[in-house]
Amino acid sequence: MLRNASKTHVLITSVFLFIVIFIIYFYMKASPPLRLPVLDFGPNEDADFINEKIIKTQDCPKQSAWSIGDLTMKHGLEYAQPSTQKGRTDVNAVTNWNAPLVWEGTFDPVVMDEIYMKMNPRIAVVVFAVGKYTRFVKGFVESGEKHFLVGFKVTYYIFTDDKESVPKLDLGKNRNISFLPVPSAKRWQEVVLGRMKWATLTIDKQIRNEADYLFMMDIDSVFHNRFGAESLSRLSAVLHRGYYKAPREEFPYERRSQSKAYIPAGAGDYYYTAAVWGGYLEDMYKLVKYCYEQSEEDAKNNIEAVWQEESHLNKYLLYNKPTKVLSPEYLWSDYDQVPSDIKVVRISQLIKNYAEVRPNGGHR
């Protein structure tokens, strides 16, 4: 009797285990696999920051949790075959840290837009229109609607002290404007430095919940040609048109050691403009906040970096390399002739009377 009872117990246990294993197997087959985002980590991030970023990305809402490095695209897309032998020979298309250096002719716009469109990112554009600079809002936004990331979700965040002077603007589908109040300024340098403060605060309180990528731009500019998804990366910096062919000794870095923007002689990769720069929102927040805090430290020591936030931007990017460098096509100037290596001007700063539009004059 005992032996039969033991056999019965073993049989019941075996059947129970089989049922449990079958249920687990069926559940695993029926459920989608857990796929963590592929993160594009820069060369300067330590293990703690990487672990923090993985945790944050897993906790992100679905809208912003897509992979920064996801290069998949749909089947059946038709585009020109890329060549391993032919391309631009008049310019360098890669940095010495192996990041893309983007020029016309180094990418396929069909491929770039399709890849990023699939991710459905939300793009924030932060501009400041203080004082008489409100006159430039119409041209900037209307030209942006024709050329800037067309087909993507874009919100223009316009910081201004005079919203009433901005005319009504027609926007396309999934394109929006958000006006944000800021105080007037007595010096144009205050506007420049104030950009970092107000951008930092607003990203923290509002934009972080509404965007995946962010661009900082100057309002006194007009788009002339495509400015598309090829510009997107974790951190995209634009070569300053005046110094992209110059030796580093001629870069207008901050050379005074008393400033937090100080870069010693003999150092430097490129000189970047602060009139256009962009990237993944959290990376941009880190950079914008850095420029703000470093400027505040300088102010405590009664010093102002030679080119305000542009000096701090260049200091940061020297030691935290951008993941994509955009050629001067991405910010030219109506003051300058277009050389042969600039095949297309995508956005250009307007000619203006600085003494008239700026509260205390000044040019650059």
C-alpha cells in the first residue's frame, strides 16, 4: 500500500510540474520579447552615468524611449545605391574621433528621413526674440516650415518680451508654437547669457515632457534649403563659417585662465558656432545647463567669457566630443560670399544694422 501511495504521489507531482512548465513555455511564446533600447554612448561617459542612463531610458514613456542608435527602415524603400569608391573629395567627411562631418553629398536624404521618421521624434526649436528681434520671427518660422525637418513633429519655443508684436503665423500639420515670457535686456550680452538660464529652466519644467530632440538657434536667420534628419544625433555641433579652414591658433577661444571657458594655446579641434546646435534632449540639457552654470561662476569672479555662451560651448565640446559635426552649410551668413565647398546654404544669418536692433549695439 505504501509503495503504491508513493508511486501515486510521484505521478501527481510529475503531472503538476509538467503543467507548470507547459504554462511557462506557452506564456513565453505568446509574450513579446523584452527589448531594451540600443543606447549610443559617447566616449566620455563613465559606468555610473551609463547605468543611470539605462535606468532612465527604461523608465521613459513610450514616446521618447525609442533607440537613439536604431537604424532600421522599412522594406521596399527605393534609393540610390551608396558607393564605397565615390564621394566628396574636396572636404573631410569624418572627424578624428570617427564622428560624421556632414556636407551635401555625404548622405541620402531619402534614407535619413525614412529612418528617423519611423522613430516619430518630437523636435523642439528654442529661439529668443527680445526687443527689436521680434521682427525676425516671421521669416524664421515661415522659412522653417518650408525647409526645417519637414514632415516631423516640431514645436518652436519662442522666448520673447513682446509677444503682441509677433504676427500670426501659419503652421503645417504637427507643427506648433509656444510663446514663453522673458524680461527685456539693456545689453545684447545679457540676452545671449540669459538664453542658457531660461532654456535650462524651461527644459526642466516643460520641454522635457514635450520633446525628444532640441535645437538652440538664432532668430535672425532664414532657412533656404533642406535642414533634415541628417542633422540629428546625440549632440550635433555646427562649424563656424569664419574658422572652419583656420588653424586652431586663430580660433577665438577664451584664452584667459581666470574664465571657466579657458582653453589653453595648442588645444582645440574645431570652432563651433552657438547660433545653431542641437541633439538628444537630455544631452542638450546637460550642455545648456553647463553653459549657464559656468557663466554664473564667471560672473561671481567678475569676468565674462569673450564670446559668452559660445566660449563655454566650445570648452564643453572640446572635452565632450559631439557625435555629429555639421558643416557651415547649417549656418552661413548673408554677409559672406559662398565658397565652392559650400554646395548648398541651408540656413543663413541676415544682414542687419546691429546698432539699431541691439540695445547697446555690437556686432558678430
